Amino acid sequence: MFRTCLLTLILGGCQSAAGSAASGYGPGVPPSDGREAEFVVESQIPGPVQLYAVYGALRVRLGTLTAWHPTRFPVPIELIGKGSGVRLLARAVGDRREVRTEPFAVQTGDRVLWTLLQPIESSVATLRIEFGGLL
């Protein structure tokens, strides 16, 4: 009986984590309620692309993109309200080339939209921010 209860708890936890991942944010991170900031990135580059958020010496891996599917990533709390030093960095898997956005600021409620173009070097000018601001 103890094994059955333990297995039920483990499987229940896995289902909970899978539900969070399906929302696009991963386990332990709640879906947006309109107050958090988010990055929405679409890649037109064939193959997987790794995405990072950079602020000074801090480099946070956000995840991996696939071609033609806009993907939402929550902005790490450490980057919200830090001024205009935040950048996004993208690198195609298996490629040494990378592209960074110009520095920008992220506030609570903002959506930062970025489209990665082919070739990857032309993606720097496609960043757009929808300001959410505080209510």
C-alpha cells in the first residue's frame, strides 16, 4: 500500500509539472496573469535555436525555439525594472554565430516581441516592445 501511495504522489506531481509545461512556462512558473513581463520569440531559422536573456554578466537560458512557432518565455524576475541594459541573445544549435538585440528595458506587464530572420544576423532590427506598465 505504501508503494501505491508513493507512486500516486509521484505521478500526481508529474502531471502537475506537465500541466505547467503545457502552458509554455515550465514547472513551478505560473501562467501570466497580466502583471508579469514576457518574451515572445518566433524563429524563421530552420532547426533549433537557443535563446538567452543577458543583463551585464548575468546570462539566463530561456529555452529552445523551433522554426515557425512563436514561443512565450516569462521574463526572469531579476531582469524586470533593471533599466535599459537587458538584451536577448539567440544562437542556432551547431552554429557559432549569434545575434543580440540592442539593449532595452523591461517593466512589469511588457511583452517583448522578437522575430529571428534568416540569416540570423539580420534579426537585430526586429525587436518590438508592447508596454504594459503598471495600472
